[in-house]
Amino acid sequence: MENKRIVITRTGALSSLGMTKNDFWNNLKAGRSGVNQISSFNTEDSLSRYAYEIKDFDANQWLGKKGLRNIDRSTRLLLAAITIELTDILSQIDESFSPGLVVGTAFGSVKSIHDFFLSALEDGVLYVKPMEFPNIVINSPASHANIRFLINHLSATISNGYTSSLEAIFYAYYNIVNDMSDALIVGSLEELCFESFSGFQKIGLLSTEKNCTPFNPHSNGTLLGEGVSLLVLDSLEHARSRNEEILAEIKGFGSYFSGSDENGVEESITLALENACLQPDDISCIYSGANGIYESDVKEARAIKKIFGKCETAIPVTAIKSMIGECYGASGGLLSVAAVNSILEGIIPPSMTGSRYDLPGELNIVDQEFIKTDIEHVLVNSYGCGNNASLILSKWKE
């Protein structure tokens, strides 16, 4: 990428594994799954009844009661995550520190959108509730966050299906590289609701089993998850001026739309390596986008084998969606937060798929227990419905 160096100075995660980034990371290392029976809507008539749902979420605990009456669940999740992880730096907003906010999401507040327009159709437009209208645009969560936390710089919402959160990271990177911003909060968001669940079920993508099992030839689909990720991106100069600890550096990015072309993952990885000026041997581990939909898992396996198959040693691959589910537009962000922790601790969390693998070309999958190793560069993959994105995060070096 360009000569200007962009670093990550803060991270955050809210998921089925817990309310904080520490809960998220510690449970990943331990191989704990966040799967449970869905409780937020009725699944009696569904073949699939499990998901990686955030249980017992009480927004009042983190946000107080004031001003929440007309704010929906997806927005509450984002506001809670920012409050938990970033309150200290947001309290310092002034002329020298004025971050913007970029949020990646595929569906946004899809339940609010559905309910509002259903009410208009059934009852007539004169009977919809005006106070619910602000929730029906996809940038509603980001807008509420801007208002609540007095974020008055750049505000953007990126919606590009499975790759939304990685595209949001690159969008923020591009803004900082081109001197349009000094620092940006990059979030990703996806909520579990009946509307998205029903959509995945109707096109036959949901598993009838209790677990999401990436790279498993016996898997009959994926299971949905939900969550929020947060990354604070700074230019190197700006991070130093704020005396912020540098956690990792953004090294390269690749994005490729493939349509029906199964080489899309391969192309996005190749572009990311070229962008980062790295060779396949330089990558220390791969955070796979595999989610239990075997046909797409196989495509990634083939791409990894083709690009990295000639490396001196087989590069470790982990598939943490086995523990957090398919969080759709938020998945890439959550994988990126985990990748930053891998760089800091030298630990690659396991893939809890519980089976032997039958893939075109054997992969070095981290299975059942984490491994400890020195990590220089991590590749994060996200793909689906023709969109493919790859991100390379690197250990910070002067």
C-alpha cells in the first residue's frame, strides 16, 4: 500500500462469547462455542433452531435508561460495544482528536425496516409510528452513535454483504492515507432476527445440526451469529501524538467480485499479498472465512492450497466461525479483532469442527486446541455471494 503507515490502536468485540473483547478472545482460545437454542423469536416451524445468539443482553446496564425507548436492538448493540471499549478515548474528543465512524453491515436494522413497512402495508401509511422511522435506514446505528458520542467527523456505513466489515476497514484506511482523517473508528454490526434467519433458511443455507462446522464434508449448512467488532485506525504520526499503544499495522487489502467464478477467493488473496508487498511464505497464519457451507469452504481450501501449497511449511488455518457462527457483515471485523490478538499473544485459536476433513488438498487446520507460535503477518478472508475480500494485518515494527 502507500507509504503512509496505518496502525490499529484499539479493538473491541461483543458477541455470543461475551460482552467484551477479553471474553471474546479468552473463549476463542479455550475453544468454547457460543451456540445456543434461539430464544429471541419462535423457531417451532423451523428445521434449524440454533444460532450464536447474544444472550441476556441488557442495554440499560451499559447505556442507562434515558433515550433508549425508540432505539432498536442493532443500534443498542453498537452503542453498548462502543461504551464498553472506547469510553475513555471518546471522552477526550477535542480539536486534536476528532475521530470519525465507519460501520460495516449487511443488513443493519433489518428487523426495524421489516416491521415499519409491514405496518404501513397492513395499517396504512397514516398509522405508522413516526418515532420508528429513523431506524429504517441502514446507517441508523452509525447515526445514533455519532449523536450519542459526539462524533462529528466522517460518518459512513458500508454494506456489501459478507465482506461489509473488511470493506469498511479498507474504506477507513483509504481516508486516512489520503489525509481526509487522522483517526477513524471502524465498527461492524449484525443482529440475529427472524427476518435474516428466515432468508437464510428459505435458500437452504442453514444447518439442522447444533454446531457450525467449517471444512466439514458432512455439514449441511451454516448457523447464524450476531455481534459487533471495533477497530480504531490511526495514522502512525497521530497514534504517536496521542501516546497510543500500537497493536498491529494494516499491511494489505484485496477485493474481487467473482460472480459465478470460483477463483474469487484466490484473486482477493493474491491482490492482498501484492498490495502488502509480501510473498506467500511471509504469512504466519490464515483466519478462514469458512462457515460450514461446504461448497464455498471448498473454494477457499482450493485457493489456499494453490497459493500457499508450495510454501516451505504448511501455514496454519483457523476457522473461528465454528465458535461465533456466520455473523455475515460483521464476520470479517470479528475475525480481524481475533487476528490482532493472535499477533499480540502469538496464539492461533482452534477450529472446533470435531471431524476429520475431506478437502481438495489437505490444509493445516488448527483443530481442537490453540497453538502458540511467533506471528508476523495474518491473512483474514471474507467471501460470499460473489464478493471476496482479504486483509493482511502485521506485527508492529518500527
